[in-house]
Amino acid sequence: MPRLNRIVETALYVDDLERARDFYEGKLGLAPLLRTGTLLAYDAGGGSVLLLFKRGASLRAQNSGGGSIPPHDGHGPLHIAFAIDPDALERWEAELDRLGIAIEGRMAWERGGRSLYFRDPDGHLLELMTPGIWQTY
């Protein structure tokens, strides 16, 4: 089997794109790459893209001159993790507190990494993680 190099995109499904935009741009500071009526795309650092789809808006194939994207969607509170520098964890914790975003959990991992957990407005569990969690990170 050919080798997979990395994950380029990950997607979350949200009920309100404007509310999600306010959170991901206004609070987390992500830079927008694309905005449509049903999708927000963000630079998540390191060549990664976070896609936020309006829940239910991608249940039909999307066709264009370049081809077709099959239907997809998601429900329930999903989980993603953002990589941060080790010395940024305390600054992130202070900034989340300043913004009124509750930290739901903290973890100190055996390999030395640390994590903070909080939720976006759609209930998705977001994690900020420092290196030292996985063998690959």
C-alpha cells in the first residue's frame, strides 16, 4: 500500500456558520481561506485546513466542471486537536479564560505533552496540545 503522508483537511459540521465564524475567527484567530453559503475553510497551521460545513448542506453530491464531491455530513459532538508550542499553553489558558470559554479538562501525558480541552458553540470538543503526546507528535 502506498504511504499516507498526513491529514490535510478535517471537517466539523455546524448549525450556524456565522456563529462558528465568530468563534473560529474572532476567538481562536484562525485565518479564513474560503467562505461560501455552506462552508468556511480555515488555515489551521502546518498546511492543515479546518472545514466547517453547515450541517445538512453537503448531503448531496457537489458537481462542478472539475468533478464531483460525494455527499457527507456529521452529527454529535466531534473532537479535533490543534498543535501549539509548549510555551504557549499558559497563554492560551489565560486567553480562553479572558474570552469566557470554559476549560473542561487538562491532561499531562506520559511523554511530556500537555492538553487543554474546551468546546465550540456547537459542542465539539476542541483540544490544544503540545508536543510529547504521540510517538509522532
